[in-house]
Amino acid sequence: MRKLTLLIGIGIGYVLGARAGTQRYEQLKAQAQKAWSNPTVQDKVDQAQEKVKETAPQVAEKVTEKAGEVAQTVAGKVKGDDSGDGTGDGAPDEGAHAAGAAQPGSAFGA
């Protein structure tokens, strides 16, 4: 009898909780839609989109430059060059292990 009472209580709690949860979800959804359609919010969204459009080319240029620098550094490390400029004229590293390079036969150095 105790188990049956417990199961009935759990079932009632589940149904009421699910119903209350659905109602609260609908309330939150309505509030979010109301906030999103607010003219002030939409104005800020438009401003943010314009800022992204303006700065995207500059960001892309900087990323491209940095990628080139990183590529040179990696090339220098692969050649055993401490300077990282890819020329091979710097003092050699303590080995590829110190530079973190993949080793032949490893999962990354195959």
C-alpha cells in the first residue's frame, strides 16, 4: 500500500510539475519575444550588425597577418630554428620533443 501511495504521489507531482513547467516556458517565451520586438533592442541589434560589417575586413586582415607569422614560426621550429623566422640560422632547439612537434609513427606524425 505504501508503494502504491508513493507512486501515485510521484505521478501527480510529475503531471502538475510538467503542466507548471509548460506554463512557465510559455511565459518566458512570450517575454523574450516581447523584448526582442522592442524598438530599442532592434535599434541596438542594427547598430551591432553595422559595426560587424565595418570591422570585419580589418579583423580578417589581422587574422591573415597573424596566420602568416604563425606559419613562419612553425616552419622555423620544424627546421630546428630557434628564431622562428624559417631561415634556419638560429640555434637549434633541444629537439623536436621540446618544440612539441609530432613524431614519426605517432598519431599526428604519420
